[in-house]
Amino acid sequence: MKYDVIDAIISPKTHLDVLSKAEVNKLRDTSQGGLYTLFRNCSLAVLNSGSTLDDGKELLERYKSFEISVMQEERGIKLDLKNAPAIAFVDGKMIKGINEHLFAVLRDVVYVSDEITDNPHFDIDTPDGITNAVFHILRNANILRPTTNPNLVVCWGGHSISRYEYDYTKLVGYEMGLRGLNICTGCGPGAMKGPMKGAAVGHAKQRMSHGHYIGISEPGIIAAESPNPIVNDLVIMPDIEKRLEAFVRTGHAVTVFPGGVGTAEEILYILGILLHPDNADIPFPLIFTGPETAENYFMEIDHFLGETLGQEAQRLYKIIIDDPLQVAREIKSGIEYVKEFRKNHEDAYYYSWMLTVEQAFQEPFVPTHENMRNLQLTKDQEPHLLAANLRRVFSGLVAGNVKAEGIQAIEEHGLFEIRGDTEIMELIDILLQSFVEQQRMKLPGTEYRPCYRIIK
């Protein structure tokens, strides 16, 4: 099947407009040490914004002939696109928002390579070094706003939720927008787009012309979750772990909407952070919410968390069903408390340095079959460490469901095997089966093919 494509030469509108010769050479280098493949694949995902396709492997196969190259000219740089998805253009001209996102990808890919990965001053093998690297990437992307009061709500949830649940996320976003709150999500569709869209209307009603809608992604997931058009600040983190740390360091509260395994991964990440003894007294508003159709989803999540991590974990969040107004009020009042706490403890409003994030939550987890099989899923460990390992389980399932390399690994080597204590295995099995029954593993109406096998 053929898909409409366009050739174009694009100039930057807002981001990076000059590059060194060494940087250009890296971007043209197709070897393993070069940046071409990374830059090309992330750019293709951005150009696919607006499509319903949520399969990273299929996207890469659909546009095999897509090419992108950097042109150095006397007045700066341009991008030469060959066989780019036509959805990114209107009457032959690239959509402005997609242009901005495309050059944001270029900015972040170059910065991480030159200033983080290849910089001996960054020790990304230590917790403090990783936290510092996350800060510098966000600062370079102009995400951090030191002159504003705390008002950033991180919204997590599925990219393929039902229309009814999507409309609910807009209502919550609207109530937040009316209260002057800004939104940060994973930048994709569904529960990542809805809160931004609702907040944009709320901001418009309050005549706020500078609403902040931050999208944080990473190379492995962006192909399945192309940036939605509301995002006005896109940043590409190097991996899922730094992406998650960026959320909790910059956000002042988290609202979780219904989703699937990716949302479960995010829940386990934030709870693992908050369960650490060093973070016991740090306020962090956390609300799970959705319409009536999502009640069973959150009840299953709540049961799973209670049985694996205990009541201490359950006390860290509230579940609010079908009440957008209450959600917004709870988040608003919670952020006021966060503001006072950070002021009294001299912690930055724009980046929470006080939070302790252990290396177990920072080290990139590569979901190979061996790594998935060897995860420590037993109760003879601290709850926050069990949360870290459970988070890795769901991270691997996300890879097997939507990431190109994960899908390929399943095709070549068979299903992931998940082993551990019998009780934990049964709880994981029950939770995953509930996701399948509620059609939360893939788009509604399609048959889900499991990428895992539970070994009890």
C-alpha cells in the first residue's frame, strides 16, 4: 500500500538554527556511533503527528524511503526531507507546530550527544549525575521557568482510551486551566492530549495567552505516541527513565487517567519514588481519576498496589471517579502546599532537587528476554525497590506492545517470561488480564496478542 509523501526543504522557526561541522557530520553518520538513525526516526514520528497509527515498527516500515539531511548554508541550516508523510503539510507547506517540533528534536538529539553523552563532566553512572543531566537537558530546552509560581500538573494516561474517557480528560484539563494550571504530558494522543486541549480552553476563558503545554518523550516511545498539536514545548529525553525523572522533578502534582501497561509503569514509578524513606515528608499531590467507565480499572490498580506494595503506598494517592471539579480543586490546593513546603525548605519551584531518586529508578532498563526473566519479583525487599522491579515489568510490556525493537524481539525470540513469587505472579496475571478484558492493551476493536508469559 502506498502512502502520500512530500519532498521539502525546511527552515527553523524557533529552535536551533546553527550547527558546527562536527555536529552536522554526526547527524549524517549512519554508523552505530552516528546520530542519523536516531534523528531520522524521531523526526519521522513528529512528521506523523495527527495519524491514528500507534505501532512504532509499522511506522518505520510504512515510510522506509523517508530521508532527512542537514544542509549548511551561509545563513544557517535547513533540513532536506525526502518522502516525508504528507500529513505534516498543508497545501505543500509544513504545519508550523510540526516545524517547531522537528527542530526541537534536532536540538535535543545534538545536545544530549555533545553535552551529556560525550561530556566527561557528566557522570551519568551516579544518581546525582543523572539528576544533573536531566536538569541540563530540560534547561537547554527552555522547559524550566524560574520566575513562575508552582502550577505544573503532570497528566498520565493511555494514548488509546475511549472517546468517553478522552472527553473526561478534557473536562479535568478545563477545570485546571480555569485555575491557571499548566499541563505536562507524554505529548501523545488520548489522555495526553485531552488535558492540554481542555486547559487551553480554560486558559482562553481566563484570557491567559501564554499557557504552557509541555510534552516529554523519548526515542523508544515517540513513534507510537507522536506529539499532539497542543504541545508548545517538546523535549526528547534520552530514555524512559530520564523521561520519568523529568516528569517528577518538574511537576508539582500528578493526575493519572485510565490507560494500560504504560500507565501502570508510571504509577509504579511515582509510588516507588514517594515510598523511599527520604521522601516521606515531601508533599506530592497524586490523584487517579476517570469517568465511571474507568472505575474498574482503578479498583484493579488499587488492589494490585495494596497487595504488592501495601497500605503505605495506597495512602499516597486519592481515587476520584467522575468529578473533574473535585480533581482540579484537590490539585490546586495540593500545589499550594507544595509551594509553601519548597519555600520553607529552599527547594526550587521549577525543579525539585530534594526528591531522592535511587539508581534503581534511573538506570536504563533494556527489556531483553534475559533481563525480563531475571527481574527480582519477590516480597523480601523494601517496597520502593519492589516498585522499581515491578515498574520494569510493565516497561518491558510497553516495549513488547508498541516499541519497534521490542516488537521485533518478540517476533524473533518468542514471548517474554516473567518469573517471581507465586502471589506476585498471580497478581500481575490478574491485573494484565483485566487490562485485556477492558481493551486497554491496544486500540479498542483490535485483538490483543500477548507479548508475555507468566511463570508461577
